[in-house]
Amino acid sequence: MGDRPADPQAVFRPYLDVLDEAAASDPEIRKIMEAWHEEVITDIVTGLQLAGHYTEETRHIRGTLAFTQLDYVATLWTRRKFEPNREHDLEVLADSWHHLLCD
């Protein structure tokens, strides 16, 4: 673990930001990003199915909201090097996820 960066999100986020910006104007990149997001969301939906949580009709939107919340918070944290409310952010995110993903 000695070579591992303290904050891996800081390493990857610039690349993800470039992809997000490129997706706004390049349909091919947009399609790749949407497929990647959908892959993550599908994993969340599968977890909800396996756990027997919620109805089929609501699982996808729950997974979508959970993923996009995490992505948004991670983006904020890497763009703002000093985030004074990280503990509060995590508490609110965890509360939201509990509502979205737990019975």
C-alpha cells in the first residue's frame, strides 16, 4: 500500500471530468459514459433484487439516484480541495442511501 495515493479519487477525477465535458458534445463518448453509468446502476439494481428490496418498478430509479449522488459528492470533493463539511456530507449521503436502498 505504500505506492497507493492517499486519495485515489483525486487521481481519476480529472479524467472523468474530461470525459463528462467531452460527452456534452461528442455522441460517441456520451454513449460510452451512459453505458458505464448504466453498468454501475445495474449492479445496484441487482443488489436490490438479490436483497428482495423494493418493487421492480422503483429499483432502477433508486440505483440511478444513489449512483449520481455519490458521483456528485465525489466531484465536489475533488474540485474543492478543502471541504469543511465532509462529515456532514457523508451523513446526509448515508441517510439518503438508507432511504433509497434499505427497507
